[in-house]
Amino acid sequence: MVHYGCSRGFGRVWAEAALKRGDKVAATARRLASIADLKEKYGANLLTLELDVTRPEQVKTAVEQWWMRRTHHCD
């Protein structure tokens, strides 16, 4: 499950709800420091990705990182 804008607001609420349920989540934020607490709490169930949607190179990199994790860590 991918959640965008997880540093605050609904993005964070939905991401944390999914993590509490035991789902694996890819969470994006402009600054990874803003979601570091989630990574510390949920560990391997959370993939954190730096993403500013106004920067096309970051979008491409985030999608590639997510895809590599998804295709190499299937349950």
C-alpha cells in the first residue's frame, strides 16, 4: 500500500492505521526526517521514500525504489 504526504494530516493517519493493522506500507514525504518516527516504530513494514511531487526525478526514483522493494519482497 502506498501513502503520499505522510508527514502530517490524513496521509499520516491512513499510513499509521495501515501499519497498526500489520500492512506493509510505502510512505512518502518531502523530508524523510518528518516520518523517521514511523520508520523507527514499524521497521521492516515501512518503506520511507523522499518525494516532492513537483520534482519529476524524485517521482521516478520513488516509484523505482517502491517497485524494487515490492518485486523482491513478495510474501
